[in-house]
Amino acid sequence: MNIVVCIKQVPDTESVIKIAGDGKSIDTGDIKWVMNPYDEFGVEEALRIVKDQGGEVTVVGAGPARVVEALRTALAMGADKAVHIQDDDLYGADPIAVAKMLAKAIEPLSPDVVFFGQRAVDDDSGVVSSAVAEYLGMPQLSVITKLEIADGKVKGTRPIEGQTVVLEASLPAVISAQKGLNEPRYASLPGIMKAKKKPLETKTPADLGAERSDFIEIATLNPPPDRAPGKTVEGETAQELAANLAKLLKEEAKVI
Amino acid sequence: MATKFVSQRNIRFLLYEVMQAQRLADWPRFSEYDQESFDMMLDTAHRLSSEVLFPALRELDLEPPRFEDGKVLVRPMVRQFLSQAGEGGWVGATFAYEQGGLQLPVMINTACNFMFCAANYSATAYLGLITGATRLILTFGSEELQETYVPAMLEGRWQGTMALTEPQAGSSLADVAVSAEPTDEGHYLISGQKIFISAGDHDGADNVVHLMLARIKGAPAGVKGISLFVVPKLRPEGGELVSNDLATAGLFHKMGYRGCPIVQLSMGENNDCRGWLVGEPHRGLACMFQMMNEARISVGKAACAVASTAYYASLQYSQERLQGRPLGAKDPAQPQVPLIRHADIKRMLLMQRAVVEGSLSLILQAAWYADLHSHGPEEGREEAFLLLDLLTPVVKSYPSEMGVIATSAAVQILGGYGYTDEFPVEQLYRDMRIHPIHEGTTGIQGMDLLGRKAKMHQGRALKLFVQEVGRDIAAAEGVEALAPQAQRLTVAMGLLRQATEAKMALAAEGELENFLSDATLYLELFGLVAIAWQWLKQGLAAASALEGEPSQAEQDFYNGKLATMRYFFAYELPKAHGLAQRLGEDDGLTVAVQAEHFAD
């Protein structure tokens, strides 16, 4: 089984995010970068499939030089090799532009399965996996929490409002992983040492023969509003407190 | 609820900017490493800490081990963590490749383990004990013992322990009485009782391997008749594990650090408890001290880690809790301000930070000496060993003693809430209290420092320490922002020298009791000087970084470092004067006081 896992490097959710001077991007100066958590489910699933069925896992990521750190983390978890599409401007670009680059890099690898996280936790666009499926002419099983691969077919389960839907397609296919698919492993110390010696290929968009095609651009980024201060419910007796609370819930919070 | 327990930024500052840990990769032993791989290990350790260990901090306190039907039952997370630690390579990370390790520098491993301890000391203690026991078997054990025990221990499946204490022999190891009777079959028959054995029995591991001190029948009395044995709970026999006649007699209920059982063991009730000698007969204490010195540094690290978690809990609370108004503001209609706006709260935060970050710096300094001694350039090895040996009691005691005070300040900042179990600081205050006690009490450390370490090799270790500190004082004298602190440290070093001379004079006169009666105070003075030294080093790194053009967030970090350094020199180091005054007096007050004076 030849598996590709696409990885996006995103700010650690513990990092303090500040909007940059241009109002359209974030200030990346003091940010700690990590692998998108949903992508970890993809890496873990790929490693499990290869352990059972044999094969190879290639991780692919696009963006500035720092993206190599996220690729190395996947190699330390156990992936076999990595491809880095190096382009400083690709972070924050139109997802379609990113998808086109990724598709160009993935195509020559002839994968049976391509994993993505169901979305990246920084921009929440959730577009790239579908666009790559389109460019590669593959079916996509999205937001998957359970997966079976056998006899050239893939069967995936997606939870919907307490129900589940089971999807089936023939390989090759694109899968976008949702939380619950598995428990991603931690990189081991021996894994980290081995990762340094695993092949990591760097390609530029020109090497891939890919042209940037941006259809959208970010107009503005707005910080979340300051959290409104809490309100203390006033009242002398329990009845009075309850009545005032109910009033606030009804008239101000409008939840009852 | 608090979410932060360590500062990853601070750990990197200490490693790379203060200690220059990058240098380690230049030595042959660590040639496969570079800063990127160190960083990946630090990141992985932080994830394990925040995702596996920290969420179970309260669980292990609320549901301590139970003793049922002769079995010690612990929370399932213990087995899960030990298995993850085994798979992750954490048990033997610093061991040589041929021993199944990864040759990770002690310094990097210490920084990683510090995060584990801060997230959950009880859970990390199981891991530390396996590592220590495994190293002892690898260093002194026969090939057969190594093959039998080490693989399962490296995988985190078998627990290791250090079994020293007995009901009548705690700090006084000379009184160890567990006996070992030689047989013709290569093993000894062990009988007797051990108490207070940490992780001495539990269902989170498939077996327990005790590294136990015992006395071979007919051995001389005192410490020169003590030998070291491997005594497993289950012994491998004919391809399976069979009972080794080692029973758990009971479990103690502890004040804190409640997630790790401390048990009483009974060996040889049926005269079939087998032990295997490790190293030479009667040389057990020397072997055990290898594990013990390592354990003492680990205690300092753990104390510092618990104080770190309490510091961040109280810091977060002080930023969120609105209470009171600025002193000049008389209008009650004016909104209240966060606690952190009050000077006395900031004093308590600075104190905690000064203790935590000063101690961590000293611990990493000790780790640097450990790496230098074992794997550094030949010419620096002996000196590194002497410095490590000298500083070990300080590294153990300063964070332990001051950690109690620091966690108490964390409780104080939370006020009434801090005293309830709604917030984590009361647990951390209880968890901290073991550290001045285990692996040699503060009293023992004081006597070790003054009675042995300060004198050893005609005071050569102490001279080396004075040189090390002198170098950094000289560097700081040339930096405007640090000159006042350099001056204060010079004075404090003078106080330490005078105190040392006064005590050594008593020793020369043969006044042994008088010489050591205030050894704990001497240790405290030494600790203040050593931590002041580490703060000066941090000041040097911060001042130098501020000369570049760091971002606003980085400027805040470095200025916070300088502020905390100034706090230490203004509020903590002056205590040296009071200690030095007492240490210069030779009236032997506590020696002269009679037990009868306490009659009523």
C-alpha cells in the first residue's frame, strides 16, 4: 500500500495570535509551529495500515523552510520519507493554489490512498483535500472516523448528528480524517533519531511545473471581540435570585 | 483551571542561551544530535506532559493506591504511562547505544524529565525509579542479571526500586539488618523487612525488581558490611515468573505525592526469597550511592518542578482574580483590579519565580557537569566530577526547602480558595513536602556538604567552585546593568569563605559535634550563593540578548528575567548575612542544650 499524507504546519493553539500590520495576515514572529492536529490522525492511520498490509508512507507539506519541522515530526512518528514544496508565499494563500501544488507533487508518487486532516485549525477552510481529489481525479471520503481498506476498496464512516453514514469507493482515494479515527502516537526518541536520516526531498513550484492560481485573497482578519464581563445576579432570597436569573436568561442572553 | 505548568521558553533560554547546550553535539558521544533533535525531544516531552501526565495530576491524588488482598492497586494511567515511556525510549534515554539507550545528554533528559515532574510528580517517580535501578544493574550487575532484568525494565514493564530503609534504619544506614545467606546455587536467601519503599509493589507493572541493601551473614557491622542485591518480586524460573517469597505487608498513607505507593515489604517468610549479589560483597553502599547521587539531583529537579506548577497556577489566578483597588483609590464604585496589580502579590510571584528558575538553572548546571564528567573533553572531566559532587547536596536541598516556601506563597496568593481543593495549589503544597525528607534529609545533606564535600581533596572542589563563580562575576562587572549584583555576590562569596574557615577551625580542634551542629545553616548559605550565581549567569544572557533587537514579547521575557534577578539579589541573598553571623559563632548552643531542658 502506497500512502501519502498531506501535512500543514499551523500555529500551536497555545500561541498568542496577533494580526500583522497589513490586517490580512498574522504576525508570525513569536509563534510556535506544530503539525495540524487533524493531520496527525492521517499519519497515525497511514502507519497502522502499512504495519498491517505493508507499504510505504510519504508525507508531503508545502510552505516556508520551517515546514520541514512538521515533516520531521511525521518521520519521527514512523513515516518513511517526506517531500517539502518550498515556497515562502504559500502560507495563507488561496487553498486552491495550495491544492494544485500538492496535487502536482503527489501525482508522481502514484499513491493508493491520500490522507488529509479534515481541516486545518488555523484557517478552518477545509477545502484543500477536496480540491486535491478533484485535481487527481480520485474519489474523496471526507470527515472519516472509521476506516477499512481491503480488496482495492475503501470503506469509511462519517458521523452525522448522532447517526453515521458509511461511504465506499475504490482505490485510489482521498480520505480526510476526523477526530476519533485513532489515537495518534507520540514521536519516540529512537524515532526522532531515525527521522534525521530519512529522505526528505525539497521541491520548488518550478520543479513541479506548477503555476500559482489564486482565485481568492484574504480581505481582512478581525480579532475576536473582547470577552464581555460577567454579570452578578442580584437578589436577597433564593426565589428572587432565581427570578432575576430567569429574567436575564430570557431578556439579555435570549436563551430561554 | 490552570493549564500551564512549565515555561518552554524559559527551558530553551536556560539550555541554549545560558548553558549553551548546543556545545554538547560537538562531543563524540553526542555526535548524532543537534539542536533540532534536542528541540524535537523537548517538544515530545512537553506533549506527553500536557496530554498524558497533567490531566491525571488530580486523579492520582484523589484516588491513591489501595491495598487489597495483598495486592497494591494503582490507577490504570500508571501502566499506560510506563508503557508509553518504554515505547518512547525514555527509560534508558541517557544510556549508551549498546546498553539499549540513546546516548541522550543528561542535560536534555533532565529538561524533559523536569516537564514530566511538573505535570505529575507521582507518575514520573515510577519512571525515575526504573531508570535508576536499571542503570545500577547495567553498571555493577553480572551479564546474567543484565540479560534477565534490563530488557523488561527498559520497556517500562518491570518496576525498579531502591530498597534501603528498614524500620530501625532510616537515615542511619549503618543499622541495615536485612540478612542474606549464601547458598551453593549462586543466589542468597534474603530475610527481613523493608519500609517506605517507593513504587515497591503495584499492578501497573508486571514485576518489581528491588535493588536492595542487605547484610551477608557474618559481615562486619556498620556500613562496611552492607551488600547490594537484586531481589525480584517474581523470579524468572524455567521460562516463567514464579513467586519469590517477597510479600507486601502494607501501604502507608501519605500527606502528598499520593499517586505513588510507599510500601512495607517482608522477605523470606517461607525461607525462599532469593537475591542476587550486585557488585562486590560488602561494597553495596558504594554501588547504591551511584543511584543515590542521581536520585538526589532528581529530587531537586522534582521539587523545582512542583514549585513551577504552583507558580503558574498562582500567576494565572493573580491575573484573573479581581480584588481590591490601588492604595490611593478611595472610590468604592471604581472597579476592582486584578491581584497582580498589588506589590505584595508581585513580591510573592517574584519569589516563586526566583526559586523556580534559579533552581532549574542550578540543576541544569549540575547536569552539564554530569555530561562533562562522563563524556566531555578529557582535561575537564575530573574538575566536573568534583564540582558535581560538591553541588549535589545543594542541588537536592535548595529547591526542596525553598520549594516548600514557594508553594506556600502560591497558596497564599489564592487566599481562602488556595486552602480548598477547588484549586490545585493545596495538593502541590502537600506534594512538595516530601522533598526535604526523601533521599537524604536536609540535615544529612548539610553534614554531607560541610563534613565531607567542602573538605574533600584539601578543599579543592570548593576552590573550583569559587573559580567558576569568580569567572561569571568578572564578566558581570563589565555589564552596567549587572555590576551591583556582581558586587553583592562578591560580598556573599566572602561570607561563605569566612563561614567555611570558622567551621574548619572547629573541625581542626576536634570539636566534631560543634563543627557540624549548624551544617544545615551552612547548606542554606551555600544554596543562596549558588542560586545567586545562577541568576547572575541568567542576567548575563538576558542583558546580552537585549542588546540585539528582540521582538516586544522577547523584550518582556528578558526584562522579566532581569527583574527576577534583581529581586533575588535584593530580597533573598541578603539572608546570607544573618546565616554568616550565626555560622561565625562557636558557642555550640544546640550541642549544649540538654534533652532534659525539653521536659516541659
